[in-house]
Amino acid sequence: MQITPDLSRLLNELETLASFSDAPAPAVTRVVFSAQDLAARAYVQKLFSAAALELRTDAVGNTFARWAGTDPNVPAVATGSHTDAVPHAGRYDGTVGVLGGLEAIRALQRSGFRPRRSIELLTFTSEEPTRFGIGCLGSRLLSGTLSPESARQLKDSDGKSLEEALRQAGLDGSLENVRLANQFYHGFVELHIEQGPLLERKGIPIGIVTAIAAPATLRVRIEGSGGHAGAVLMPDRRDAFLAAAEIALAVESVAKATRSADSVATTGVCNVFPGAVNSIPSRAVLEIDVRDTDLARRDVMLSAIRAACEAIGVKRQVRVEVELINADAPAQASPLITEALSASCQALGIEFMSMVSRAYHDSLFLSRIAPTGMIFIPCRNGVSHRPDEYASPEDIKRGVQVLASALAQLAQ
Amino acid sequence: MQITPDLSRLLNELETLASFSDAPAPAVTRVVFSAQDLAARAYVQKLFSAAALELRTDAVGNTFARWAGTDPNVPAVATGSHTDAVPHAGRYDGTVGVLGGLEAIRALQRSGFRPRRSIELLTFTSEEPTRFGIGCLGSRLLSGTLSPESARQLKDSDGKSLEEALRQAGLDGSLENVRLANQFYHGFVELHIEQGPLLERKGIPIGIVTAIAAPATLRVRIEGSGGHAGAVLMPDRRDAFLAAAEIALAVESVAKATRSADSVATTGVCNVFPGAVNSIPSRAVLEIDVRDTDLARRDVMLSAIRAACEAIGVKRQVRVEVELINADAPAQASPLITEALSASCQALGIEFMSMVSRAYHDSLFLSRIAPTGMIFIPCRNGVSHRPDEYASPEDIKRGVQVLASALAQLAQ
């Protein structure tokens, strides 16, 4: 069987998808259920239909595009990723897994291959946490990691609930119906850019992911005392932003203190209130991302950050409230998938290495209901979540080839 | 002459003015040229007209409401303040000077007083720096402190220019015509809440301002390197927000290091870009307010902050750019005005004290073209720029009485 991806078509589609953006090119901003996100969804669904895939969308907006197999009674094989993008991101994160997955299916169709198991291409809702503060919203619900009740509590920063946003996006089904049964899929494989520098540094085109690091997210709300910047004397101040500044620096120290390269912690969000140059900040909100491949070490970091928050609150006489938004366990890839991937690489004559994913993905949650694995391709300088994110056409092509070959093997 | 302010009418008007707000009561948010600001302007101008004052509005939206004197050829006496409000402010800052000024004029009208000099009530545009990053926009232009060319460079955070905002507010005159001649007014008196705790602590109802502290504003832009929060290792990071956090803490240290109670420095604005929990901050913008009653000491603080910015930039390998937005000289009140005010207090049997204003006001700029002074009234706990800002009806009444009496004396 000869698998020949149509690379120029795929690159054109990636370029078109990048044009659905709230930021000027080359930056891509596509926050879930924004007008641009809805337009991007419509665009990819049109491509799925053109490839004769049957479409289904669940109540949270996860999309399932199915190439029916000859035996409809056995569990399907699935692939997929996401099309939403954090503010000022690039064009490859997630999209390579969706459009690359589509091209893998089209290449298999062109080759004359006829799968026994159906093959499904999944597009997950809100892999990025930008809007509702929690990443992998769609795959969390789908895998039962997030309950429909908890999902109904979610609000965006304008106070709009997830349910309201879903209604406005034309999705009015019940969230209770999103959950899939365990072992619903025979296997799930996600193609993704590495978002780190290792493959590029080693000059290896394919990474087979054996484990996904365990992320945790904290939200810290700080309440001090405001006032006029000219009138309140320095010793009388309870400045919420200065407490936030000390907490952010403590977060950095905590991650560095583990002395492990796998420990990372980031304060990516800092909102200061009221945010006027002549007003002392009365409130601040931080959002902190803490990750490690080792769950125990990550939890040590979380405890140390909580302790720092408390000490800084006492010292500055501000109220500090720490909320754990999510703290997921790391996932191991399934040997069923990693073996299919390594066999595919060998058959195609493509060099590969086993590696850990420090970024987290919908695969983390899919692994709870199905044998799961990931294919990484290199990205320039390890850069992601930036406009200069880049994966070369050759690397994308090799990723699609390996994916198509593995899907064929798993679907036989 | 019996001056009897109609306190309940004035309190009603203050309450109505507070209802023009983009924040829920008791908070007041009224940013210059927002729909609420335009509605508030229309409301006070209707009140001015009802008091038979002649209205004029200049090209930047400063409003002049004139009670014509018997001798139209001599310079007028003026009072006034502003009606814009920082986000989540209270209802007294500025408004007491505008509506209290109006009530002072109405009380004089009712008393049968007929001024020789005209009395003008001024409402200045954008005393607060919220939108265009520079405070006292109207009075700066009016006094020639800000040139029309510089004003034309101003943009809000959406990139909209001041001129565009003026056009949309229906103001299409030339900014060249805003400047008033030196000694245009015989004198200017502004009634204002103290925005500090001294009058309340001492139990004295009236402060006569002898000097206004010199404010300076810095904008610091920090450019680091973004990336995915899970993927970039800690030693490889150039996190713009962590540099911003260190700078904000340095600003605090610098103000405390002078060991003078009159030195204050505040980082009131911190914008982090891209502002997603799983993206390393690539850029941050700080706005810093630095004040002192002593110009030399303030400039020492500015230099120390610049030095800290440079050192932090080098240490964290981020680009730090410091822009001096404004650095005004302190103003001394005119004896003509302070003597009229103390004579008024004595005539009314109201206790007063001389004091310095650490907050700055349109009076700072009016002092460059006319003999100027200010009346302070107490505000509860010294609180301002907060929803719980409060001045008692009795204190407001005494302020209006002193203002009316001084205006009468100066206009004779």
C-alpha cells in the first residue's frame, strides 16, 4: 500500500485555517466560540464532508468525522486534535493534528485501502484554557474527567457561562450525553508539534510519546486596599499587585528549587484592578501553570506555592485565596499504539525516538477511555504559542505518513 | 450678605451624576468620552443653563459656564474641577468642585450678590489619565503645558487617537484654540475632597492648599520571549512578567528608601501579554506614578527606578524601555487666593488649616496662567478612587460656603 499525502493541499488548508484569526498575521488568535472559531469550525467541517466523512457534533461542540469501516460493530480507531488557539499563537498547534489527520484519511482513501474498523477524526472543543480557565474542555467531558455539573459552573471572564456560550454557538444538546463509554475506541492517536526543542536538537523527525506530563493550574485572588496613588502613604498601603509580584517570583523560585529540568511553573495571567496609573491596586488575579513528569514532585511544587501565597498575604496584610482549577494525573501511552507507531516508522524508513510530552493534550484525557498514543514532529526552536511557531513541510508530511500507516494498521 | 447653599439639591445632583457610570453602584466608572461621560456632561451642562450661565466648550471639551459680571472688560474669576472618574471610583472626586461650584454660584445669585467680574465655572476634560495615559489633559492644553502637537500624538489603548475620540464626541474645533492667555483669569479656586486622611485626623473641616506635589508618570515596556508554559525549560526563559514583578517591587523600595512620608510611588497598571495561563509572558507594560512635594527628591526616585529597570533587564535578558510620560513641577498657591480663602473661613467662623496636596489637580496647571488656590474638605478615612469614597453633607456645605464667599470677594 502506497500512502502519499497531498502536501501542497494540506499546507494550503493550514494557511486558510490560520486566516480565521482575531490577530493580524502571522499571529493567530482563535478563542473558543468566538466568531473566528465558529468560522474555522465551519471551514474544517466542510473539508470533512468533502472527504465523504459522516459528521456528528456533541453538546460541547466536539466534532466526530467518520470514515465507516467494513465492520461497523467493532470499536473505531480515532485520531484528531483541536483548532482553537491561545491569543497571539501560531498556526500549527492542534491544527496539524486535525488537518493532518484529515490528509492521512484522504491518503488512505486514495491508496485504495478499505478499513475494517471505522476511522474517526475528532476535533476537540477548547483544548486551550483561554476562555473558561480550564484546558481540554471537550476531551475532559468526553472522558468523564469533568462532570457535566462542574462544566455548568464554568464562566468566562465576562461572567458568561459555558452553557450560555454553547447556546449562542448553536449547541443546545445536553452535556450529560457527551461522555463516551470506556473502550469506546479501539485506539486513539494524536499527531502534534512537539512544542519543545528536543527533536530538532537531535535531528530526529518523529517522536513517539510514551507519557504526558501532569499539569496543574492555580488561580490566586489577592484582595488588598485601593486608594489614590498620591494620597495614601507608603506604610499605610496594602497593595494587591505588589503581593501578586512577590507570588509570581515565588512561583519561579519553587520550580527552580526542584533542580529537575522537568519541573516548570509559569504565571501567565496577571490582572490588576482597577488598573489605573493613579490608583493603588486593590485586587489582583494570577493564574499559574505547574507541570512535572513526576506527580509527587509536582505536588511538592503546588504545596510550596500555597505556602508562599500564605506567607506573602500575612506579610502584606492582603487576603490571598488559592484555588486549584485542575490537577491531572500524568498519562502513559498504550503499547498497542506505541508499537503500531514504531512499526509504521520502521516500515516507512523514518527515524524516531521515544519521548515524554511536557505540554498536555487531549490525548491525556482520551487515554482514560481508550488505548492512546501521540506522534510528535519537530517545531523550529521548540517555539509554540507564538506567531513564529513553525513546522517544516517535510516534517508535517512525515507525521501524516506515520499517522496514516498506524491508522491503517490499527483499523485492519 | 447671607450665603445659604441648597444642600439637599446639591446632594441630589451629586447622586444623579454618580448614576452615569459603567460600574454598578456604589462604584463609579466614567472614562473620558465614553457614552456615560458624554451623558454626564450633558447633564451638568443642563444644570449650568438652568442657572442662567452662558456656555462655551473648547476643542478639547473643556466647558466654561459664565455668570456675566457688571464689568465685562476685566478678567473673570474662575472655579471648577472635573467630572470624569477612574474605573471603580467613588462619587466625590472632581464632582464636588463642579456641582459645588455651581451651588456656590446659585447661592450667590439667590443672595442678591451681583459680581463686578464675571464668574466662570470650568469643567476640565480628562483630569484622570485612564484613557490617554496623561492626567489633566484639558487643563494642560488650556495652560499651554501640553502642546497641540503633543496632544495629537495621544492614543488610547485601543489605538484610537485623541483627535478621533474628540470627533466622535462631536468636538471638531482646532486644538490650537484651546490655550488661554496668561492672566486670562483674575484668579482660580478649586474645591476638592482631600483624598488623604489629614483633615479628618485633625478634625478640621477646611484645608487651604499652599502647594501641590509634583507628579511624574513612567511607562515601562518589557519585551522578553514567550512560548508554551509546558515546554520551555526554566533556565531558557526570558519571562517579561517576572521582570515586571521585580520592577514593581523595586518601585516600592525606591519610595520607601527616601525615608520621607511625602515620597510615594505606585505601579497601578500591569498588562501582561499574551495573558494566557499556559503561555509564558512575552511582553508586559507597567505604568508607574511617582510623587513628592520636593522636586529634587522626586527626581532622585525617578533615576533610581530607571537604574533598577536597567539592571533587571540585563539580569533577565529582556528588553526594558522606560518612557517618561510626564514630569511636572510642583505648584505654589497664590497669596491672593489663599488670603481670600482664609478671610472667608474667618468671616464664616469655620476652622481651617494650611496644607499640601499630594494628589494633583487641574489647579496645578491653572496656576501657570492665573493666581490659583484650592479648598480641601475631609473625606472618610482618607479614601479616594474607590467606591467607598465619602464626604459628609456638612463638610460639603462648608466647602461650598467658603468657595462662594471667596468667589464673591475676588469678583468684587
